[in-house]
Amino acid sequence: VFVLRGDTGRDAWWQIGILALGGLSMLGSILAYFKYYFHVTEDEIIISKGILKKTNLTIPFDRVQSVDFEQTIIHQILDVVKVKIDTAGSANSELDIDALELPIAEKLRSIIISYQKAHKKIDVDDMGEVIEEAEEKEEVPILQVDIPELIKVGISQNHLKTGGLIIAFGFAAFNELEQIFEGFASEQLEQIDVEQLAPDPWSIALFALGVAVFFLFLSFLITLVLTVVRYYDMKVSRSDKGFKLVAGLFNRKEISAVHRKVQIVKWGYNALQKILGLFRVNILQAASELAIQKPRFALPGVYESQVNQFIGEYFPPAVLQQFKSFRVHPLIIYRYTLFYGFFPAVVFCLVAYLSGKTLLFTFALIFPFMLIWTIYYQRNWRLEVNDDCIKTTSGVFGRQFHLLHLYKVQSIDLSQSWFQRRRSLAHLNIHTAGGSITIPYLDIQSAQDIKNYMLYKVEKSRKAWM
Amino acid sequence: MSFENPQLDIHELPAYQESDYMPLELAYKKVIHWISAFFVLILLSGPLLLYFVADIKEEKWIFWVAFGLWFLISAIIMGLVGPAFRQKGYAVRERDISYKTGLINRITTTVPFNRVQHCDIKQGVISRYFGLSKLNIYTAGGAKSDLAIPGLSSEKAQKMMDFVLQKTLDFDEEE
């Protein structure tokens, strides 16, 4: 676009137009920079910006929820930070200052914190993270992940998920290219006469295997790179108020898990992680629905002793005793296999039969696969309840654990499909401010007992859930 | 301070499933009837489009099949309004509120008062004509955990909201 040869009229005008637009937007940015002011009074920050449309924003310090810094690679080069000021309130309550020198940014943060400290807004529930950061001095580092360790973590991630993404991305890219080259690729593909190539089943199988291996390798590489980029130089530290995680190569992010806000602790491992003795840990915190996109406190791979440290922080060993255990009803095997195994298999067989493509019959293998899958799914599912907590265990090859305090529960519902009603079964859904947990196919008596017990516990509890 | 810790018999706990569920106002059945009727009318556009727009002059039977299908689906939808209405109900207890709904998939949601964030009352166009309101009770657990009781007379909805808010306040002060 930037190559401007003085050819015939229309093309050149078009190019000049683009250049002019680019110039204008650059001029706009520069003007915006000179027109962007913020100043700090005793108890509020005032921002005025805008070239054509002037905007004045006033944010009282006591409405500020958190002050976060973010650095992209450009920020890092220029040694500035993006300051995000989050306030309690509706959707557009967040305020970003795109680039601020680090000392100034830190000063701004400390002004806001000291104001909030002085005005004792600490006991108000919504005032979270800022206060936490004021007490950073007592931080104790508990976890640091170096490069070899990180590579190990990267190896153990879920490659099938990345594989799926690559395939989806591949299709999208193919579609795009198709539009650009106006069906060139599919024409070429159509010209390959499948019959003439006379593929015997073995070469097809070999080809499929080759493609599968290639995809696995590709997704393996991509997950590895993504993990390293995202969790480069990961540091976790602990203070009285919570945990803090700092990580990232190009984009260093700082995420905190404030004790008071924690609702559910989630941890587990997949088949690969099991071999390597690694666990992933997720700390789910209370968040308004608007803040769902906020980064979650997630550790991709830590060792068992470290997992226990996180769990022990919220659940001392004394509260993790005398669990009463419940299992998922075996009828779940029949139902899930029927819907996700048998019916699809029938459809595949029908299509294979009608189209005469015998290779499609292999897809019917989904039926035995689903059968075995659900047998293990049912066998591994556990719900454990005691005086204080609920713990769930699930997974087929790996395991997934959820653990929460009963008093963190917000509401409970029981749902029964027509089939479940006939067999006296029910889904139990437990909702917390940090997410929901569904326990499938409990027998109705247990489900009702558990619900009544949890209601009793919640209604009796004087503890604040946040 | 005396410390008590009596053993708890789980079957002695108050059971939510044994509460008497109050039915919604009978007029609400009419509201669902109207809403379903509108829906059914929108569905009718399918066969009509087929008749007026699609080129099936030769094969009129396609239209009649579509029309028959529409009639069948409409009859089922309209026929299920009554039974579905009878499934809906709410129960207020000392410390929580429950709402049950659903004909094929039955759901009973219970929200303890000490977890209520806020409440509001909403009124649709059809509901307003019948003098009905919907009471929404919000918790911090997101949309799935919220409770919405439709088909309350407007005074009742207001009264219930005041009651719930009062209860929530009481428990807040206890804490």
C-alpha cells in the first residue's frame, strides 16, 4: 500500500486516501497525547481527554477497587506501564491510562492506597485488592518456575485442545485463502481423482496416521511455546491477604488471589501430568459477571507439596476429615452411552450404508469408546461432604478436584429430567460467587438430603462469604 | 459461655421438598397462553413463506405437510401450557425461598435470605395487562443461581420483595 507509483488516477487516489488516513490517525494519537491530562486532588483523580469531544472523568478514591499495572513488550522497551483503575460499579467503570512512567504510576497507586487506609474503607467488602497491595512488604515467595521446569510443564499440557484449535484455525485460514484465490485450492483438490489414485486401505490408514502425528507434533510445539510465553519467569508469593502470581514474557501480568474472595479451589491432573507428577491449580474468586474476562489465578503445573500448600491455606487438615461419600448412579453409563455413543454410531452407520463409503463404518467405534469412557467416568466420580466442606472428584484418565466451604454457597438447585424422575435420580447444582458445580445423577434421596444439609449450614452460618 | 454441639440427625433437618408450594396467580396461565400463541403465530410464517414465496405450485402437498406439522406442534405447545403452569410454584420459609418450574425438566431452586444481594420487580407488556409482576431475587452466584418468580399480583410482588429485603437486612445485622 505504501508503494506509491504515480500511475493512473483511481488507484493512486485510493492509496493517497489510505496514507492520509494513516497520517490523520497518527496525528490524532499525537494530539490525544497532548490533550490527555490527569490530576490528583486530595480525594479524587480527575482525567480530561479528547480532541473534538472533551471528556472529564472524576473518580473518587474511595470508589477505586484495584489499581493494576500491565506491560506489553512495547511498554517494557519504553519502561512505562499501563495503569488500570477498576472501580466498583457498572460496566464502563474501568479507567485505563495507557502509558505512564513507572515511578509516577507507583506514586499514584500509593496515594490512592494511603487515602483508603486513612479513611478506613478497609472493612467494606468491595474494597479488596488495593489494600492487599499496601501490605506487599510481608510477601514471602513460595514458588518460582525456571525454564527447564516450565518446559516440563509445557509438555504436560492438554495438546488435544491445542490440536482442536489448530484444526479450527486451519479451516478458517483455508476458507480465507479460498476467498482470496477464488476457489483455486478446491479446484485443484477436485482434480485429484481419488479413484485413480486407487488408495488401498493400508495407504489411507498410513496417511491418516501421518496426518495425526503431524498434528500432534504441531500442537505439542504450539502449546509448549504458549506455555513458556504465558508463564515465563513465574513467581508466586504469599502474604497475609492472599497469593500473588506474576508471570509472562511479552506481557507480564500480576494476578492476586485474595483469601477473602476465594470461593472454590480447583486442582487436578491429566494423564501426562500424572506421569510427571504435576498438578494444575485454579483458585476461583468472587467476581461480578462483568469481570469474568479478568485473568484467573491459574497455575499450569506445580508439585503435590505445593498443591497442598494452596489447599492448606484455605482448608486446614482438621476440616478435611470425616467425609461422607456419595457416588454417581450407574444409570449414567447407560444414558450417556446411549446419547453420545449409540445414537451417533447409528447415524454414522446409516450414512456409511447409504453413501457406500465403507470407511465411514469405523466411526461407529465411538459407541464402544463412549461405553468404556462413561464406565470409568461413573466409577471415578465422588462427592464428599462433611461438616465444613464439599469435595468433588471426577475424570477419566486424569482427575479434577473441587473443594469449597459450605458457607460459600449462594444457592442450590435440583433438576430432574423426565428419565431421571422415573428412576428417582437428579442433578444437584451448587452455585457460588466463583462458579457453579454440577453433580450428575445422584439418587434423589441423597440429593435432597445434601441440599437440605447445605441450606441448613448456609442459613446458620454467620461467616461472610466474602 | 456455654458451648453446645449436639449431634445432628440429617433426617431431622427441615426438608425443602416438603414445603407447601404456592401456585402462581391463575391469570398468569393466560399470560403464558398469550405468549405461546404469539410464538405459534411466528412459527406459522414457515408454512406461509413456503406457500407464497417458495416455488411449489406443482407440489402443493409440501405446503400441506408443513402446515400439518405446524398444527401438530402448535397443538402440543398450547396443550402443555396448562400442565406446565401447574408445575410452577414458590415456597417461602423462615430463612430461604424456593421456586420450582419445568414440565419435562423440573428444577427447584432455593436461595437462602442471607445470600440475597438485591431484588427487583419487572413487568412485561402482557403481564401488565393482567396486573401481574415478576419478582427477581439476585445472589452473587451469577445468572444461573438467581431466582425469578413470575405471575405474582403486583401488590403481592411488592410485599414479597419487602419481606425478602427485610429478612436479608435482619440477617445482615445478626452477622
